[in-house]
Amino acid sequence: MMELFKGQAERFQTDIRYGWATKVDFTGPVHKVWMDEGKVEIHADTVIIATGASAKWLGLPSEQKYRSIGGVSACAVCDGFFYRGKDVAIVGAGDTAAEEATYLAKLCKKVYMIVRKGEMRASKAMQHRVLNTANIEVLYHSETKEVLGDDSGVTGAIVHNSKTGEDRKLDIYGFFVAIGHKPNTDIFKGWIDMDEAGYIKTIPGTSKTNIEGVFAVGDAQDKIYRQAVTAAGSGCMGALDAERYLASKGH
């Protein structure tokens, strides 16, 4: 699909380049973006920021191994269907983890919710939903020591209880991590208005930032929905906003 998108863009004479953007200068009116440690400098009348956000992980080697083989995911809404009728675990204690746990509970036979402390950070309403869902078992004071599996994917996890000092083996087929996301917006700090987590602020209903001619779309500015379809929709908004901005400047 991405190759089809690329082909369509090239038919409209889009100059497609590959590289890492490492620095920007939005003093304008012409915006500057440097790529590959300053080796390439690009000037543009408009910039659309679509750098997305990265899921936070536990940092376990086994976790990363089964991200590639299968069974470890940071998106229950995306991948929960593959574990219909099976036992799974989810790590996290906030609203997102609680929401994803209750979502998984509708699909899966059993959901283990692994919580590092003795209580959840989620709102009282979300905690109530979790605690009143029969097939969710909350494991407090618990941390994952290792994700287990074979060539077919995840088959279990070892969870350590910091209060009792005991290890427990969970027989699971899906391991979900819901400990937050980090927007990939560091290079824009000092130029673009952001919230405390680094998500770019946009004028409601638009992709416009506080810098004229600079637009932000997708997960770089969306901390609520974070889905491919919503990111694609906001990408369309960014393209339309940029086109209208250029037209207003006589381009």
C-alpha cells in the first residue's frame, strides 16, 4: 500500500528523500530542516510534522525478541483479535492499561493485569470497570522478569511479586505493554508549543501549530486515539491546511 502511495506522489512530481531530520529553524518565513546531522539542508514554505510517537517498553531482551516473532504488542485494539479465546497479560496501571484490559477481556478467556505498585493510577471509574470484570485478574506489586516463548510466539511470562518475593509463571499467548507513549518531537522543542508530555499543540479542528506554515498531524499531536486510521485522517487535514496556506500566500 505504501508503495502505491509513493507512486501516486511521484506522479505529482513529489521529491521523495530518505534520511533523519535532526534540526529545524522555524524563524521563517522560509522554514529550514536539516537532515543526516546537518549534511542536507532543505528550505520549505510549509512543513507538516508527522513524526508519530513511540511506545514505551519494559526493556527486556525477551520482550524485544517476541515483538519480532509474535505475541508482544503495545496496542490491544490493533492486535487483541488475534488472541480471541486465549489467555493474555497486560502491563500497566493507568487509564490506557485499564481500558485495554477491559477491551481484551471481551475477546480473551483470561486477562492478567500486571501492576508494579499496590494500586492502579487509573481513574476510579476505570479501576471499577477492571475490578468488576470477572475474567481480569490484577497482579499487584508485580513486575515481569521474562517473556517466554518458542518459534511460534509467546507461551508465557515470569512475574515477580516484590511484596512476597515469589515468582509466578503465567501461561499466556499474548503479552501487551501499556505503560505509555513518547511523541517523537524532541527536535521541535523550543519552536513548537507542546504539552508537558511533548505532544504538539494544534488549534482545535485543524493541524495548525503556533508557527505559521507549520502543521502537525498523527500521533505527534494525538495522545487520545493513536490509531492508523485517525492518523491518516489528520494527515489529510494537514495536507489541506498546507495547500490552503500556500494558496493564501499566492503560491
